Amino acid sequence: MALLDVNHLDVRFALRQGDVKALRDVSFSLDRGERLGIVGESGAGKSVAAFSLLNLIAKPGYIAGGSITFDGQELTGLGERALRKVRGHRISMIFQDPMMTLNPVLSIGEQMVECLKAHRRISSKEARAISLRKLEQVQIPSPEKRLDQYPHELSGGMRQRIIIAIALLLDPDIIIADEPTTALDVTIQAEIMALLLELCEKHNVGLILITHDLGVVSQVTQRMLVMYAGRVIEQGPTREIINDPQHPYTQGLINALPQMATPGERLNQIRGSMPSLSQLPSGCPFHPRCDFTQRHDGSERTPCKTEVPAFVRSGNCEVACHMVAEMQDAERIVAREDNS
């Protein structure tokens, strides 16, 4: 059984004009020690999916349906006290901006000790010793000195290492990293991701990495989900999706990478923009931006505009696309004709 199992998750935001569906029918799983990437443009639903796991969705958001099972325990119906035993303890989060996570008026040591004592019955001396070991694990120089410093006294890369150390304080089973290197320069980004990967492998910690950077996903994760307009549209082994993307949206994301463009020419881009969740187009939400709504003979794929595509199997991946389903049907017809 998977350590984390999410099934048919629906998340909505109750607004005056009606409920807005932020997540629709999202399903995925995570095994112990596995590394999963969630990718997509801004507004695709990546962070909402992550926050939903620990019911961190701010009101008026709420979980409207589906289940989230962690180590055999259903999380969606848990009260706040029961959730605290999971949140930050067995499932930790690393947020985008460490300055929004760290308290500016408390020293690093005070914050780490406070976190430990909130979940364990230990003395301040024991908590400080554990905090020191965690700072050493994340390769912070002069860790004893850092414990008595304040967040503003540290560099961006150092603060992010502190956040990783805090995430590891209670030896969690899963770490959710929401764009953990967005505010850092490229060289520091590589160091932080290498450190996070090393620590997860060493301690057999599951990782859910939320990012828009397909390069990072290809290097760090084993499986990936591609999200669009609140729905998973492709999922499977990372290597397989990167090397042979099936959904037109995934193809567009990969073709938009700088290394895919001819030097001196404009970068490739997906035309249009992500639709508003309150005004989603009918059928496949990607169809207004898709280059494959027309067949080679010029006729239109009517289901693209009228029906939400179901998942079809393609190799080891699952893809929600009418074009892929149509191609598979055509291949099956040819195969039957050849065998007859």
C-alpha cells in the first residue's frame, strides 16, 4: 500500500458568484522514499494540491470531495488537534519564501527548539542539541553560531538551508517542497536541490516537489504529474514523460525550454494563457490553446470542445487527451485488420 494515496480530490473556493473549482478529480500516490514532481503553469493548481494534503487551504477554500489517505489514515475528516500530529511532524513543508516562513523576531535556535517542543516532550537542552545536528546535516557552516542569529542576518541560500533543517527536525515521512528555490540564483538553486535530494535518499523520505522548472524535475524526481486548470492531464515516470510527452500541453512545456530553441531565434511558447477557473472552456480545458484540435485532413476533433477527456494508458503513463485516445483506437483498428 502506498504511503500517501489521493483519490478523486475536489477543492473549491466559495465566492459570492458561486463556487470555483480549484481542483477537479485529482488522484495520485506516493510510496515511502519516492520522489514525485508536480509541474504546470501558474494557476494550474499545484500549490492548492499540496496545501490540501494537510488542509492548509485558506478560507473560503474547502475540500469538497475525495479522500487523502496517509499511512492508512484518512486525513480529510481529521480535526485540527489530530491534524497537528501529522502536520509538521510526519509531513513537513518547505515554502517558496523562507522570510515568510521564519519569524524575524526569534533567533533560528528559538524557532527550532519551539518546533521540537511542540511535538515532543523534551528539554530545551535536548531540543537545541537536535537542532544543532540538523544544521550540520544541511551543511551550514558554524552551526552553533547560526543558532543564535536572526533570519535577516543570513543569506537567501542559508535561510533556505535552515528551512530544510526545520523540515527534517522531526524525521518526517514526507516533505512537500513548494518552489523551494524560486528566490535563489542558479548556482545556489543547484546546491539546495542537490542537498534536498541527498537528504531524502539518505533518510528514505518521500518528496513532493512543486515547480515550473522541468529541468529540476527531470533531475530530481522519479514520477511526475502535469497539471492544467486544476486537473491532472498527464502522469507517469518522469523519464518517460520528458523523453516522449503525450499530451499537447506537456509537449508545449518541454518545447518552451530555452535549450529547445534554435540559437538566435525566438523561444517557443504555448499560445494564449491559462483560463480563469471561474470561466473554464467546455470540453478539454486546453482546447483553445491546442494545436491538435484539427485532424490532418482539416476536420475538427469535436470531443475536444464538448467532452472532458478521460485518462487513457500510453506506455507507463496516463494521459487525458482525446487525440491520444483517437490514435490508440486507430492503431487497434489497423492491428485487427492486419490480423484478419
